Amino acid sequence: MLEKELQFFIDNQERLVKEYRGKTLVIRGQEVVGVYDSTLEAYTEAMKKYDPGTFMIQPCNEGSDAYTVTITSHELFGGPVSSRAR
């Protein structure tokens, strides 16, 4: 379940944050395939190109909170994103 994509982000987080801080990334395999201003935009554009479950949408911020975020459909379509440790 997207372990490769998550590990890619963790391994490259420092570099990615320098380049894309505050953006939302679409990651497939070990490659950033899209950079967007919002989670909704990232999702909408990724779904035009890729099958569900074949990409990861990742907020590009510092620290472990960046990859321990839970995004609900409410948050995806307009509400605030909340962080929760797993």
C-alpha cells in the first residue's frame, strides 16, 4: 500500500521541502509526478492520469507531521487538514 512512495518521500524529504515547501505532491513509485497548490487540485489532476491506489498525495512540509497526516473527504473538499500520529 504505497510503501515505496512513502519511503521515497521520507528519504528525500529535506530536498523536496527545499524545492516544494508548502505544496502538495503526487508521488508514483520513486518519482514526483505532480506539484500542486492544494490537496484537492492534486487529487483531481492525479485521478485524470492514474488509477486509484497507484499514487500518493503528500503535503510537502518539514518533520514527521508531514507524513503522519490523515486527510478525510471533508478536509479534501474544503475543510482544514488535521495531523494525527499513527
